Amino acid sequence: MNKLTLTLFLILITVSFSYSQTGYTIIDNTPYGIRDFYSIRIAGSPFKEIYVQQGMISGSQGQEGGNYYKINGQRTGWSSASFLNSIQCGSGNYYPVDFVVQSRTNPNVMIFNGMFVCGPDSADYNKLTLNGGTTVVDLPFGGGNMGQQCRGFDIDPSNENIMYMAHTVYNNVYYSEPRIFKSTDGGTTWNVMDTLSGMKSIHGKWNTTGTFPGFLKVCPWNTNIIMAVTDDHLAYSTDAGNSFVVRNDVPSIKVIVYDEGDNWIHGVGFDNKIYCNQGDPNGNWLPLSAGFDVKNIEVNPFDHNIWYGGSVEGVYRSNNYGLQWFLYNNSFSTSDKIIGIASDNFSGDTLVVATDQKVYRTWASVILGITHNNTNPQSFELKQNYPNPFNPVTRISYSLPVKSNISIKLYSVTGAELMTLVTGIAEAGDYSFDLNASSLSSGVYYYRLQTEGFSDTKKMVVVK
């Protein structure tokens, strides 16, 4: 796409629909909820490494939970990543890891940070593993009962031996302004590169819920570019960390996303605009109005004009580089507050989505468009799908005599809920949509229309 054409249209168009157009399965249903979500692209692999952190609750031993798990490549379950789990101090409280980065070229190399509060001490810890957590060593940053002093860190995407750390405490020496440190030998030695005043702290999420952290983030296609953020503005380096520039015309950014297909850089601002840059942070940053409270964005790695946006209302989707957005899924049970989205290469519209309560695998192309005729039906009705049996597409129609809060769900022959097809507030009228059952096996299924005062179920048969 010629993204320069965005310039004239970025603030003009905002569209949102109220119907879910995806199905989902639940990967995890932890009683602790979900605290954090990390997805890291690995060189040579179509699958991202995905780590999910449990939430925290007050238990008999103080704060419990906060443990990390790694989702498998099939996106059907997960295994423990116990070396990232919470640290317990003598008082019985658990203090979890807050931030994690992983090397693209060697997934065994990881840096992580957290807050440790035990008795009178309150400091951040920064640790490194070179072997996937078998052994973990302390990095010479933090300590000194000074609270969270880390401003961000990253590993060069093309070389696991090159690492960056932004901090105010190094070898127990405190600096009044954050320093940018660099290691070229895998974290053994560190050199001061620059000072960046006013860098936003990464914050310990265990006691600052809702804040967005500071960061350092190295560009994957040009590792001389490193993005950072101050309290008020975007900042960056174009010389591998030797010097940083503050862009006073670009506001503070809460999330940076690198679009590796088109080599664009996107930043989500606190003003709910997405700032788009054509791969050169010295150039223009074009503001795009999303029209919803953007928490994070994900660019489809196979089709780069498709973007996904996380919000407190669910997942939004754009098929034109963020110019227009449609509500993609707001039918997650318990909570629609999105804290993370990951899309694998060649996975189409299949996503791993984390809300603050659960982790889901979602997919699209289940519903092929909803048609609404503004008629005046006299009663609620769920019609039999046609054709039936079918392969792979059938049409489902229903009528609403009044404005209603509806859901249409699909169930297996045993009554297990498989996916939510439609959900939301709908005006009175006649509706129909085509259901694509390509992802379903042959067999009997049931679909149910549920409103405040009406429920009906029909049987459908998939034959392949």
C-alpha cells in the first residue's frame, strides 16, 4: 500500500459495528485473572513466543498468583515458565516479575524486571538468563531501597549479545537522570551511552494498575533505531543508542508497534490516536483517530493492511491500515477489557487474545456479513437455517419485534458451547447472515437465539 495517501484521511473516518464476527475457544480460565501478556516474534518461526502472567489475589500468604505460563505453538494450552514466577520474601508476600523481553535470534536469552518489597526495602530487580531459565543472574541495576528506577530494556533483534537498559542506578551508583546503558557481550559489561531526561518509568503493575509504562524498543529492520518515551513526548535514537532525540511535536506514547511488512512504525498515544511513521523517526508522525479507547494494536504479519486494536470494549479490526475500524469481538465472557493481542504468520484472522480475566484463541470468517431489513415483525422468531444439511455455508435468519440485547451461540451435539456468533444491542427488524462452517467437523450442531424474554434453538447438520 502507498501509505503516504493516509495523510489527507487519517482523522476523517471512524466506524464501529456492534456485532461480534468471530468465534473463540478459551485457552485458560485461571481464577486469578490475567495480569500481563507478552508476544515475541522469533526469527525463522511462523509462531510467536507467548507468555501470559496470572493475576494477583489476596490469599492466606499475602498476595498470591502472578505466575507465568508459555502458550504452546498449537495455541491449545500452556506450560509453566517457573523461572519468571513470583518472588516470596520473609513477610509472606509475593512480588511478581513485571516486564520481560526475549531475544529473537536466541529465545533462551531473556531479561526481566520486577519490584521487590520486603520489610523496609523497596527496589527493582533486573535479571538475565542465557539458557531459558535454567540459571538466572542479577544485572548490576537497581537496589538501594529506591523503588522502581528502571525505564525500559531490550535485546537487539539481530544479535542476542547486544542489550540496552535505561536506568538511574548502576553498580549501586544513583544518577539524577536516567542513563542509557549498552552491552555488546551478552550482559557481562555495560557502558553509558546517553542521558535521557524525563524518561517514563516502567512502573510496577502490582501497585499501579492502569498506568502505561516507559520502554526502550529496538527496530527489527534497522537496529540503529531505538524508540523510547518521556513523560510528555516520544523520543528515539538513530545511532544505536549513542544519542537520543525528543520529538516535542509528538506526544507521549504508550505502545510502539513495528510493522515489519511495510517498515512503518506505529505509536499509540494517550490521546487515543495512532501515530504513523514511514520507518524514519526523524520524519512525519501522522495522527490517525481510531474512535475508541486504544490500549494496544497488532498488525497482521501476513496481510499488513489488517490491524487489530484492543480496548476495554473488546477487539476491533481494520482492513485498510487503520482508517476504519469495526468491532471484531466483544463477546468474551466475564470481561472484554483487552490487555494483549497476538497474530501468527499465515494464521489468517486467528488471534490469541488476553482479557484481564481469560486467554482466548479467536478466529474470523465464521459470519459472512449481517443483513438487516428495517421491517416491523410481530414476534421474535429464529428460522431454520437453509440449506440444511450443508457444506460449508448456510444462512441463518431471525426476527426481532423490538430493540433487543441478543446473542446467538453455537453448540455441539452434547450441549457444549462452541462459539458466539452474534452479540449486542440490535434494532427491531429482520436479520440474516451466512455461517461459514469450514472450521467445523461433520456432525450435528445447535444454534440458539437468546434475548431478555425469548429463547429458541434449532438443529443444523454439517456434511463434508
